[in-house]
Amino acid sequence: MARTAIPGTRENILSAASDLFYRHGVRAVGMAQVIEAAGCGKNLLYRHFPSKAHLAAAYLTLVRERRDRSITAALGRADDPAGQLIALVTEVADLVRSPEYRGCAFRNHLTEFPGENDAPAQVARSYLHDTRAQVDRLVTALGKPAQDADRIWLLISGLHGGGPEQAPTAIAWVTELVS
């Protein structure tokens, strides 16, 4: 007789895997570690996530959903494209200043798996592409040259790869760029 699934099992597994993947990297974490952290059996894990790639794609999708909500909230605090660009860079600056910050999950994944085109890589590339397109739209709406979108994207990328001490400079620079 098959056992009844406990509600929230998938979310529990995904939460445990997400924490491990973000702290250690997808490549470094084995499925046995996920099973131990989630407190589930191997069969249950593989029932919800048939492979590590499925689990990594779900992790990056979860991170994307969180990032999208955070960015949407930040953009909602400004009424014009200039304010929204400042809000976007400020949101990233606040993120990198968090003590839990260990880099951009999407960039980290693509660095771990260069040249891959599996589901997790597609989620990561899609997020980066869509975020860049958002910067492009805001710069266009502001009537600024495309080169300014490149500058702002470099600012955002630099924040992800740099340290939290760069956050005030990034905010000041984007404020100057959009003025």
C-alpha cells in the first residue's frame, strides 16, 4: 500500500536543497546531502525531482520568483523611469549588503556550469536576459542612449561580483547617470 504524501514535502525538499545549493554550489552538493537536510527518503526526493538537474532548475526558479517580487516592489516605489532605475540599483545594493549574500545565484550557476544549456542554465540565462531587458526599457523610456543601459548593467553586475562597500558608490553613480 502506497503511503500518503505529507503536504509540503516538495517545498521542504526544495527549501533544503536551495539552502545547500546557494551556500555551497550545485556541483558541490550531492543528492545524499539534500536527503539528509530535508529529512526525507531517496524515493520521495526522486518522486518530486527525478534528477539533480530538475532540482537545480526548481531552485533557480524559486530564486527567480523571489527576485522578481523584490524587484517589482522596488520599482513600485518610484513613479518615473529615472526613479525606477535608481530603485533597481538600490535593491541590488541592499541585497549585496545582506550578511547572507553569497553572490548572484544565476551568475554562480552559470560559472559552475559554463556552456551548459540544460534547464537550470536556461532559467539562469532567462532571468539575466529579462533583467537586462528591463534596464534597457527603463533607459529607453528615460530617453537616454543605449550606452547608458550598458553602464547601468555593468553597475549591477559589478555589485553582484564586488563587495558591499561598493553599494553607496553604485547608487550615487546611477543617480548621476539618470539625472
